[in-house]
Amino acid sequence: IRPLRILGIETSCDETAASIVVRHADGRGEIISDVVLSQLEEHSAFGGVVPEIAARAHVEALDGLIEEALSRAGIKLSDVDAVAATAGPGLIGGLLVGLMTGKAIAMSANKPLYAVNHLEGHALTARLTDGLGFPYLMLLVSGGHTQLVLVKGVGDYERWGTTIDDALGEAFDKTAKLLGLPYPGGPAVEKAARNGDATRFDFPRPLVGEARLDFSFSGLKTAVRQAATAIQPLTEQDIADICASFQRAISRTLKDRIGRGLARFRERFPTLSEPSLVVAGGVAANQVIRSTLQDLCNEHRFAFIAPPLNLCTDNAAMIAWAGLERMAAGLPADPISVAPRSRWP
Ligand code: KG4
Ligand code: ZN
């Protein structure tokens, strides 16, 4: 088999991204170019992603980013074997921009089009970065998703747990907003927590002890609000203590929830010699959460795999790779009529 080369496009949220990825004959993946434009500045004044602003920013940036990805790779459009674009889940305006662009390129250059599920992109990234074999367990923790997924094969997933209310990144963002910290909240909360007393507040840890593997974070946010309104005015130390206690509650929740997931994985695949937990999503940047997961994996004798941060957060290389995985598995390309889906489990 000759190497396969693909153009990937990602526009599902507030990152506009394009990438060229190669799958070599031995199955190894290689990122040839990977360009990402974050819209953080456009949205920060609003304390969150504004869909209409995001869609317009994608329209303005995407053509240039695709050209940049091609020129960094030193190739032309006619040199790629296929085009992969995120078709969902995400903000519909952005999805339309990326998928329509992918379709236009695929049609004009006469290449197959792969309409990729964004979550599948996150799920398969560890195979690109670490050459991981199936099956493995994946924890996706981002601003929009909190899922524990069994990855059995390309296109073959079991969702073991999901949030019943807020996503974990959303809980960080809302907590930051409550405390007057800047957007995005995750890094701000983590920074503030460094000088805080994690034992000062005993915040709730919803669903801990339950057999099902779901998550819930809205009660935690409410408890933070109550703590913050009970102390007025809030000093910098109060904010630090709340942030540290908030992260401690999350750590303990994850320990319980993911610990159960690892045990279930062992039961399901008792003969697998080196089981792995992969983490993805922007919240994976958090050092407290990382070390919690690392400890948990050590305890359960799992390998803990955290792809480099730029591949944990939204990017087009993972979309390109998901397309390559489908090509290599002999799965069909999508018809040009394929529609974007804001919801797509
Ligand atoms: O994966 P991502 O870049 O975008 C999507 O949501 O798709 O994740 C962004 C989320 C935001 O909610 C942000 O607050 C959170 O990841 N985040 C963090 C940290 N860095 C980013 N949460 C906790 N600690 C961090 N250091
Ligand atoms: Zn994502």
C-alpha cells in the first residue's frame, strides 16, 4: 500500500484549523502541517463562544488556513488523496462553513470526502500520536463534552459515561465567571488555585459511589456560587481557596468515576496485557486533573496516555487522521449530499 495523504478541516467551535496528515504504508501517521487559528479574542469580551461571530470568523479565515497548510506541506490540492471535514457535533454555522468548503474542494479536485465526527477525531488521536492499538478507554473532557468512551475500533465505540448536566470545562468556565476570573475559566481557576487551601470548602461530589459511569457538575457550580455569595467581599485568598477546593472536588469525583471505568475495562478485557486510558480535550491541560488520572492509572496498572496539548484541544490533524483511519479500514467515503449535524453522539 502506498502512503495516503489527506487534507483535514475543523470548524466545529471556536478554532479554525487545517492540516495535512499522511498515513504511511506501515500504518504510522505523520502530521505534515497543522495550522490552528483560535478565536479566543473575538469571544472573550462575551465570556463565551458567540455562534454567529464564530461562523463569520471561520468564513474569513478558512481559505487562508487551507492554503497555509498546503504550502507548509509543500503540496498542491491535487496532491491529496482525500478531504476530511468535521460534520458535527458542534455549532451549526461553523460546521456549515467547514463542511461546505470540504465539499467544494472534494468536488473540484475530484477527491473523496469524509464527513468526520469531531468526537471520533478526539477518540482516535492516540493512534496518531502513540500508535495505540484497540481497544482502549478514552476520557474526553472539554468545554462541550465529558465522556468516557470504550474505543473498540474505527467507527466502533461504546459510550460508558457522559455528563447529565454541565461539561467539565463548562463547570470551570462558569466557576471562573462567578468569581470574576477571566475567560476561558479553566486556566484562570487552575492558576488561582495554586495559592489556595483545597480543604477549606467541602464541595459536593455528585454521583460518587454510584455504579453507572455518568458525571454531573452543575451541583458543584451551585455550591461554589453559595460559598462565594456567603463571603462578601471576596478576597484574593477566598477566591484561591474556592478554586483549590473546587479542583479537589473534581479530582475526587474523577477518581471515583474513572476508577470504576478502569475496573470495568479490566473485567471486559481480562487478558489484555497493557490496558490504556487516553485523555483528550482542553481540560486535559489541567495539572491537578492530569496527576489525578496518572495516579489512578498507576494504581490500576493502566498506561496513561495524554497526547501533546495542541492535539488534545481542537485541531484539524485529528480530523484528517480520522478520515485516514476510515480510508485504511476500507470504510466508504461520504456522498456530497452529506449534511452537518449539530448533535451527533
Ligand atoms: O477542547 P477545548 O479547547 O475546546 C472545546 O471545548 O472543544 O476545551 C476548552 C475547555 C474550556 O472550557 C476551558 O476552560 C478548559 O477547556 N480548559 C481548562 C484548562 N485549560 C482549558 N480547564 C481546566 N484547567 C485548565 N488548565
Ligand atoms: Zn473538541
